[in-house]
Amino acid sequence: MAGGPGPGRVPVPVPVPVPSRGRAAGRVLLAALLLGLWCRASPERIRYAIPEELGRGSLVGPLARDLGLSPAELPARKLRLSAEKQYFTVSEETGNLYVSERLDREEMCGESASCSVSFEALVQNPLNVFHVEVAIQDVNDNAPAFSKPALDLEIGEWTLPGARFPLEMARDADVGSNSLLTYQLTGDPSFSLAVKESSGGKQQPELVLERALDREKQSSFQLALTAVDGGEPVRSGTVQVRVNVTDANDNAPVFSKGVYEARVRENLPAGSLVLRVRATDADAGSNGRVSYSFGNVPDGVRALFSVDSASGEVRTAGPLDFEERSKYGFGLEARDGGGLTAHCEVQIDITDENDNAPEITMLSVSSPVPEDAPAGTVVAVVKVRDRDSGENGQVWCELWGEAPLSIVASSGGSYKVVTSSALDREQAAEHRVTVVARDRGSPALSSRTALVLEVSDVNDNAPVFEEAAYSAYVAENNAAGAPVLRVRARDADAGANGRVSYWLAGGSAGAAPYVSVEARSGAVYAQRSFDYEQCREFAVAVRAQDGGAPARSSTATVRVFVLDRNDNAPRVLWPAAGAGAAGAAGSGAGAGSAPVPAAAPFEVVPRSAEAGYLVAKVVAVDADAGRNAWLSYELVQAPEPALFRVGLHSGEVRTARAVSERDAAKQRLVAVVKDHGQPALSATATLHVVLAESLQEALPELSERAAGADSPAELQFYLVLALALLSALFLLSVALAVLARVRGAGPPAVLRCLGAQRFSVAGAAFPADFCEGTLPYSYNLCVAPGRAVAEAAWLPPPPPLPSLPAEELLGGEPCGKRSPSSSAGAGEPPADPDAPQVCKPARSLSLSLSQPHAQADALCWAAGSSRPLHERMTHSCAVSLLAAGSVERFLLSSLCWRKCYRYAVAPG
């Protein structure tokens, strides 16, 4: 491929015959098609031709345009040159090829007929190599030159006209027509110039004697020999020829051969014999003695060869290198003592030896290479050159080392290193191979160079967790922010592609608020304190994602198991928590440590109960699990330890033996419920047992139990306080009554406001747990006719009402008195007041004697119907006073004592 004409650039013409217009167009089309196919099959070779001696910066040709590259592509394609010596340079902006050094054809190529410089042009993205050849055309820049400034000839006066005398040939370093020489002789008509063609095709000038010489007339002649070349412009060189006329030396030396040839191997040691020339002279004496010397030869020949002037032996004077020059030709001169000379040509051929190892040059290395590069990607371009010739210069290359690389030959001694399979940076981040070049000489020489190819990372690996599923065990009641576990994922990629971050990606329902994950470390922390009783286990999904583009991720499941701690004491369900002392305490909780409230439940056990009789069952639960929820029951307090026992695991309170008459009627049992945790937690339950055959028999005991529930000191304090208050009220009432009678007025206004309607009749005021008994069954309360329990709620303590009868205060008929109209039905005889009362069921009532109003309702019949009314009222007031609470005790006692007094002092 040749560039178009331009400054300093000589196009290479390609003559094409044009027989006709149609056939010419067809041939052009065919040539273009073949050229396109050839360009696809092998790298292009671009040729330019320029004259020598161009100045620096001279344009050679538009290299980028000839390569098919536009100026916009140049920055990305990075066009550059690769050569051993940079004679040329390429512009980064325009892509033009310029001369960078002085080009001297004679210095570069010597006497070679053709001279060219070859180098490679490389482009990137994709990598490609183009071979460029620049032919250096000769210009006539060297004039013909003679080795001596003057030639001396001695011609005897007896020499006949027509005799010829060879002259030294001029030397022109140019080639071609620029080195074609013609000779001209000027100076004296006694001599003329003749030209004889030598065996090498060169013109040999000869001096021809035109007329006889007479030494006595003229002993010397001054002539000028001019050599003119055929270049444009014409250059010439001149040498002086001095002819001395002598006597009697009429025979010139004669060589045995006109041309001597020899073949020697390179690298001969200095002083080695190359050949021997021989010339004879028929004259005798000094005229027949011949000496040898070089003719007009370059200084380089004189540096490599030497000639013995006496023997004519040509020997080596310096190292011969076939790679620098394979053939030498020069002339030798033989001169006799009379000054006659003869000339011959010496041709020496240098044979090659395998003395040069291949030279490896890395033209381009694409490193690093992405690991996803397809097979066949060019990663390096290598140029191999062997300066030897023949088989010694034939080179083949191979790669040493384990790597997915191969080397393929290209044109012009270049090789491409390509990937033979897919690359994987995670298996090998770099590949080290050795490029080995070996010639075919004997012995073979080789050279090698290392090639290091780095593989760049591509995000082709997702993070991989060390475990697909993680399990963590965390004890409940942990601190918020406590570490749970650490997840770890590894990414085989490098840099940002291998930098892993973590976050939560879901999980079981409601699990997200429990934990959090640190993005960098993968540490999972608790967001809150865990409660085994609320959540025993949960699962979250942790996602690991790398920093590549596009990002890759993977997910692992973290399952957190909450471990139970003994943080819940047993809870007593029965007896109810409000009825007995219960609390969380250590395993050594003392019995009877809790006070007995006024609403303590009771159980009635018949005195006829045998051993194993079920009294009650303590029901307790523990919110913990496992051993922490294993409950055991133990009786820690009982008046009669041998009378009752509790099941260790069932909690059933049974009689341990038969009940006897000696056993106290009231029994207060305290049971402790303990779990098996560390440390153990416990709760207590208090159960009141009354030994009686029936409920009526148990009521007096209950009253006494209520009275004895308080300490004697407290009871005495309340009794004294109640008596003092009642006395004060009584005195106040008497004083008010006397004052009223004295004034003759009605009762004071303060008494009128305290009438029979002081009680609320809006509805029953029973507590919410009125219908709850101590066991899951109800008692039927049977009372005598007329002794119905009042449903009115007792309100704040009333003042004395002397005008109100006791029946009204109790909300019914007095015990022991029955109205005929209320008790006798139609046709029935009136009941005897003194007859024993028959207990008829008035109504079924779930009774809790811990309630003040219920105790007050029982006042009528608590003392028995056979007693006088004032005795029964006095006893009832005492019962209510002992059974009521501190505040309620005051309210009830005030009313009851007033009733007792009323009935005690009233007539009848």
C-alpha cells in the first residue's frame, strides 16, 4: 500500500496496462476485491518511498489515513511505531509520518542496489499490527573520488605509441545511474584516454600513448583525469596524473588472474589467511621486483583486510560479520621497481555461522486484561528477529509456563500472544510465562524473555456466607444492644467488587424490630430485651451485597432461639391472689410471712372426714418453661402438721388422718409453691379450713376466727375506741333529747336528716366477687322465716336513731319475733313465738363472710332464735365488730351497739 504523492514523498508507481475501458474497470474491481480479502486474511503492509537526505520533520506520508483511521479515532487507538532505530515519528494529532533523523542511504545500506527501512505501526483498542516499509531512494549526493590526489606513472622513452597504461578507477558511493562514471583526460596531446570494461561491469580508464616520447626533450607530463557520474546534477572528481619518462623498464607486472575469489566464514580470528595473489614481471633487477598494495578501496576494507606487499597474501585484520556484510570486493595493485603497475579484483564471500541468538522485542503488552476477556484476545505482540541467514535465521517461538495463553505467528516475524481459554482472576491474579525463541541452526541458539500478564477483576462472584443458616442462642432479659452473633460472607472478587456490606432482608413476622445488623462487620445486635414468654424464637434474613456494578448478593437465614431464665415466680390461681399471701421470693420464704386479709376464703371440712379427704387444691402456674416451670408444693405452716398434707406435684390438700374432736375448729394452712429454677422462685397460698359438719355450725367459728385474726393489742385498741365513740354518741343523744323536751319542740334538725332512708335503695352494692366462693361450688344459706338478708348496702356510719325499731334497722323482722300476717298463711295456725325456728331456704346465696354487709346480714340469726332479742343483738354486734375491717368495723359496730342498747333498755 503506497501513499499518495506529497512533499518529500515519492509514490511507488504500479504500471497497469489498459487495453480497453471496460476490461480496465473490471480488472480494477477484481483487484479491489482481492485486496479487501487479503487485508482481512493478513495484516496490511504499507509502503512509502522517499529520497535520502530529507531534513528532519519532512513528511513521509499520511499513515493514519492509509490505515483507515480518522483523526477522531487517534486518541483512542494510540497509534505508535516500533522499530530498532527511530528514523521516523508519527504525529499524535494528525497521524502523519515524519522523518526524525538524517537518512543517508550510503550509510544505511552501503552499496546495496535497494535500500528500505521496515518497522511496525501498532494501534490499540483493538490491538493490531501493521508493517510499514519506507524505501530510501538514492540521490546524487556523492561525487566520484580517487584514493590518491595524484597518480605517478613512469614510462620508458622506448615505449611505442599505442601502449596502454591502466589508471586507478574512481569510486562513487551512490548507486544506479548516480554511480555510472565516465572519464575525461586533459593536459597533453601526447596521451589519450581509453576505457576498458572490467569483469564487474565497471569502466577501467587506461592511458594511451599517442606518440613516442623523448626523455631528452620532455622528461615529465602533467595530465588531469576527471571522473563524471550520471546523476542529476552531475558530480565529478579529478586526480592529477604525473608521467615521468624513464629508461629501459619495458615489462609491466602481470597477475595470474584478473579476478581472485575466496569464501571464508565469519568470525575468523584476526590474521587468518584469506587468499594469495601473484603477479610476475619479465624485467630483471629492480624492474622485475613486484610489490602489492591496495588500490582505491574504502577505509572499511582496509580495516578488515591487509595485504602483504612482498608475498601478496590477503589476511583478515578485523572481525568479519556476515550480518553486517556478506561480500567484499576490492582491487589490488602490483608495481615493479620501474614503476609499472598491474591491477586485479578480489572477491571475498563471507559464509554465515549461527552466532546470533534470536532477539525478542515486546512491541505491546495489554496488561491488565479483564477476566471476562473472550478466548483469542490478543494480550501481547512480540517481534522476533535473528540476524543470521538461512536455517540459522529461521526462528520458532513457544511459551513456557502454565497459563491459559498461546502464541501464534503473524507476518513479518511477529507473534501474537492470545488467550486460549477463559481467565479467572480468583484462581490466578496474574500469569507468568516465558517467551522462548529458538533458531534452526546447528547448534541451535535460543533466547527468552518473561511475560507477566495481570488479570483485572470483574464482578463475577456473589458473596458466599460461611454458613447457609446461622443459629444463635440468647438468654432472655438481655440488654438492648447486646451482640447476638456475627455473620460473615466472603467475596472472591477484589477491590470494590469484593467489599461486602450487610443488611436485613426480611424474616419471620414481627422479627424485624428485634435485631439489627452492622453493615460493615456483619455483627447482629439485639434491638430490645427478649422475653421468652412472649417470643421463643424468630428468624431474620441477612443479605450480603458486594460493591460491584452490577452488585451481586446472597442471603442467609439467622434463627435466634431465646433461652428461658427463671424470671417468673409461680402465680397462685387458687386460692385467689386477693385471698391469700402470694409473692416472688427466694426458696427460703418463711411461712406465715404474709398477713391474712379480711376476704380470706375458707373451706369447710366435716369432722367425720377420713384420711385422704380432699380439702382443696392449690392451683398455680409458672410462665417460664422447662425446669423453671416445674412446680412443687409444700405445706409450711399448719396448726396441726399431722392433720393435713399437700401433694408434692399435684397441689391437692388432703387430710393426712381422720379428723378428731380434739382438733381445733379453725385451721390456717400456708402452702409454698416453688419452681426448679436457679435461683428458685416461690409463692405462698393461704387456706382457711373450718372443721364443721355444716355451714351453720361453721359460722360461729368463722366469727371467732375473724375476731382472732387481728392481734390482741389491735383488737383492744379498736374496742376501746368504739366504746368511747358510742359513749360520746349516747351522751350527745341524751343531751339533745332532753333539750328537745325542754323546749317542747320536735327533734333537732340534725336528727331529722338521719331518718330511715339513710341507706341507698338504688340497688345492691355487693362486691364484684360476691358470688365467688373459695371452691368452685356455692353454699345454699338457709334462714328462718323473716330473717332474709338485707340487700341494701351499708353506707357511712349512722348517728343514733332511738325512734327506729330494730326490725327496721335490720331491714326485716327481728329474730325470734314473727308477725302473724307475715308468717301464717291462709288457714294456718299462728306460729308459736317460743317454738324452735324451722330453717327454710329463703334463697340460694353465694356468701363470702369477708364482706362487711354479709356479716351484718348474719346478725339476726348468728346468736340463735331461742335467745332473747337483746342477747341476740349484743352477740351479733360483737360478731360484726370482730369480723369487719378497721373502717367497716367502726361503721358496723356503731350501729350494732346502738341496736343492742336499744333493745336492752327498751320496755318489752
